[in-house]
Amino acid sequence: MPARPGPLRDRVHEALLDLITSRALPPGRHLVESELARHLGVSRQPVREALQRLSTEGWVDLRPAQGAFVHEPTEAEAEQLGTVRTLLEGEAARLAATAAGADGVGALEVLCAEGERAVAAGDLDRAVALGARFHAKVIELSGNAVLAELAARIDRRVRWYHDPAARQRGPRAWAEHRAITAAIADGDAARATALMRAHTEHIRH
């Protein structure tokens, strides 16, 4: 486990969350305290505390007489999350179109170029990571700190739920990113909003 500042229980929580969101621990996986403690190089107590916290946050299911399991996302949960994401990111694109300067647009264009190269090279992990960076940049360019805070709270869950779909979309996703970037560059708030909403809806469906 990489060294990080803060209490041990927080570091263990973060390490387990990383393993879950990266799907190194896939949905439905039985989580055995002793195995996780050995893997992370810690005692069982901070692992137990982290699993309790992850259960409260909805990442882990604690089943009586069975133990802890990585939560398996339901269709209804994914639908609800997708709706919230569409609203937040549509608004972020609208605000970015009114606030982003040349440097911000340039950063989006660089991300698009890198994403397209990753897709062409068949590097899906990098393409997905760059896609997340693209969306984060649009949110940053919105200039709305409250919106950015809300988006950050659901970002990990969005990527966890929708990562498989994001991997399948490849070139189409980056064509949509290009169109969103062009709308922001043109200062066309209505078009940027519509394109971002359509983009997030494609992933949700």
C-alpha cells in the first residue's frame, strides 16, 4: 500500500476504495479481512473499520453470517446516478462556454488529441482516464466551486458504474468531446449544454 499521510484507518479506507473503483476487487467479490490485511500490510482492525465505513458509503454490503462483499450496482442505481451526472455536467458545460478562455479551450483540445491517440493505439485504460480528465476540466472551467464539489463527490461512483460502457464507446466518445469543445470555444452555451447532456445520456443508456 503506498505511503500516505493521515490516520491508518483513512489510508486503509482509501486503498480499499481504490481497489474497488479500479475493479481490482470486482462487484460481488467476497472481502476477507485477513486476506485484505495481509495484502495491505496492516492488522485486521483498520480493515474492519474501513469495511464498516465503506458499507455506510454504499461501496460494500455487509451480510449477516456471510461477511463483506463488494456492492453490485443495480440498474436503478446507475439510472439515478446517470441522471444526476447529466444535470451537473450539462450545467458545467453551459458555464464553461461563458467563462472558458483560450487557455482552457486549449487544454480541452490537448486532451481530445491525446484521447484520440490512445483510442487509435488501442490503449483503452488511457483513453478512459483521459475521458475522466476531460470531464473534470470542463467542470473546472465552469468556475462554480459548489458544482465542482458536488461533481467530485460522485465522480468515483460514476466511473465505477459506467467504466465498462465508457470502454466500449471509443472513437464516438472522443468525437462528442470534440463537439463539446468546439461549442465551448464558440461560447455557445445552449449548444454546449445540449451536447454534454446527449454525451452523458449515451453513456448512461
